Amino acid sequence: MTKKKQDTLIVTTGRDPEANFGIVNPPVYHASTVLYPTLEAVKNRTQPVTYGRRGTPTTFALQEAIAELEGGYKTALTSSGLSAVTTALLAFLKAGDHLLMVDSVYQPSRHFCDNVLTRYGVSVEYYDPLIGDGIEKLVRPETKVIFTESPGSVTFEVQDIPAIAEVAHRNNITVMLDNTWASPLYFKPFEHGVDVSIQAVTKYLCGHSDVMMGSITTNEAAWTKMLDTHGAIGQCAAPDDVYLVLRGIRTLSTRLERHMKTGIALAEWLKNRPEVARVLHPALPGDPGHALWKRDFTGACGLFSIELKPCSEKALAAFLDGLELFGMGYSWGGFESLVIPQYPGKMRTATGWNAQGQVLRFHAGLEDIGDLIADLEAGFERLRAAES
Ligand SMILES: *Cc1c(COP(=O)(O)O)cnc(C)c1O
């Protein structure tokens, strides 16, 4: 068969019914101890399954599926999206090294850099997400990793990944990407020069707001280095959770299409509201990241932000507290709509954030678009009533 299209791959990858009594989905293996038949097998570790933490046929199935969808060489699983970020960074950095970290990065990733990496003698420098090939000016002989997140998951700047990768590779630097926003479906990291791609599997791959997991996928050159540290620090993922993610992946394409459609419709509607100063969504024509998004991405997920025009805290609370369909909570990528206030001014050091109004991050869930808009419309009425 010729190379499978993505929607076919999503159905066929990471399963082998013939090897499992014809059963469609891979079985869940719970394992710590794995027995070896002979002394020779113990000494040479020739069998594919050696110890629970090192993976079972259940974890191998998900690893294969994510590696295929991301277009990478192989994938390792971790206990959360954040631990995928920290494990990847620990694998490629040592005392004396210099890390270039994007200023729009997920805040807990920034916290790890500032509070743990620095403690181990790594120097961390933040850069403007819009820097492109200008990153060359920041490269030092000891720069070992350039970390990207595109678009940034609060402020949605799209990075010029191919331009950054070109500079990085000319200088022997590893390029990492937190690819959670696009998921493996809408941005192909390895076709754009990324060496190490990270997913917060917790988000769309799981898709049902109940599992914490991360993945690290690399190209062939980066694999051994990453896996050595992943194994050394004891990363693994739990079998029942792995099963839930394998199940979630089968509907990823169908779900994402709907998240995208509803997200764009909500963003367009919000853009025309008098209470809204600005919408931050790269799939909207006119967004500063739109041209790059169009060049490099094949879709958008349901996550975007808006900046409100300045209003009182009381009016903001009236808007948010009364919403019925948009829950207020962290994380995203599940079936339900969410909204959460964000404070980008407190999460940046290399670039400023001068906006006066409150930033709200929305996740467009799978509900009816008319109901979602009605919920927001009622919210804006409460906001206006509280201001007058
Ligand atoms: C949520 C998130 C993470 C962390 O994932 P957890 O599973 O919550 O640890 C990392 N990066 C991005 C962009 C995220 O949105």
C-alpha cells in the first residue's frame, strides 16, 4: 500500500488485532516484574519487554502511534506534559550550557527553567517569539538547545520554526518544540526542522479531561540521548491511562475539525463585540501570525485568547461567574468549553506585554455553537450591567 493518509493512519496505527485474538484494541498489560526464561536472557536482555517501567506492549502501541502521527523516529511517554518538557531539557543540557527559551512558553516550563535548570548551572535566556532567524545574534558557543512553542499557548504568537531550525543546525544546536497546540495532526515538526517534539498528551490526544500524560518524539539522531535520560530519571506512563489515550486518538481528527470550526466561529464573533479589544487567533486573517500559520500549519485547535477592553474586576467577575457552558479551569483539549483569565505581563521577561485589558483564554469545546454564543452574549450583558 502507498503511504497512508493521516485519517487512515489514525485508525490503523498502534494496533495489531491478529496478535491479540482478533480483538480490535490492544490489551492493557499491568506489569512491574517481567520474567526471563534463562540466565542468558537475563544477562543479555534480548527480550522486547524487560521491566514494567521500561514499557509493555500497551505502551509500545501508543509510542508507535504518536511517533507515526508526529512523523518522528520514536516516542517515549512520560507522566505529564510538563515532565515531557523537563525530561527533554534535562537530556540535552548540562552545567555550563546555554538554553534559548521562547518568552511565550507555557508558564510551568518557564518555572522549571528558572528554578531547577539554573540550580544545575544551565544559563537560561528568553527570546522574542517573533525573532525568526534573528536568533543567530543570541547564539553562543555554549548554546545547546533552542526551545520553541508555536503558537504560544496563552498569547498565540506563531514562530518561524524553519528559520530558527536553520540557524540552530548550522550551530550544532538541538531544536525542541512544544507541539501541543497543533497536536501531531496540524503541524508536522520533523518536516520543519524540529529535532525533539513534545506533546502534552493530557490535552487533545487524550481528549476527555481525565488523563495526565506527556510524550517526547525525536528524530533518529536525538533518540538515544533522550531515551538514556528518560530511563535514568524513571519516567513512565500508567497502563490504564495509556489505553484511554489510544482510544482517544482514534477520534482525534474528527474532534479537532470540530474544535477548529467552533474556535474560529467564536473568535470571529468575539472580534465584532464592542467589549473586546483584540482577538489572538492565528487562523484569523489579519492576525500577526496568520501568514506563518498558513504556510506551516494545516489546521487550528480550539484554543485562543482575547483581550477585553479595560473593565472593572466586578464586571469581569459578573461575566465569568455566570457562564453556564464555559467552565473556568486549567488544561484544555477535552470535549468541553473553557475560559480562564491569563496574565501574560507576569510571565515574560524578554518582551513586554502592554495591553491594558484582561486577557481571557478560551477553549472551544464540542457543544453547539449557537448555545456557546448565547452563553457569551448573556455574559457580556452582565458585564455591561455591572459597569453601569
Ligand atoms: C498543558 C500544557 C503542558 C503541560 O501538560 P500537563 O500534562 O498539564 O503537565 C505543556 N505545554 C503546553 C503548551 C500545555 O498547554
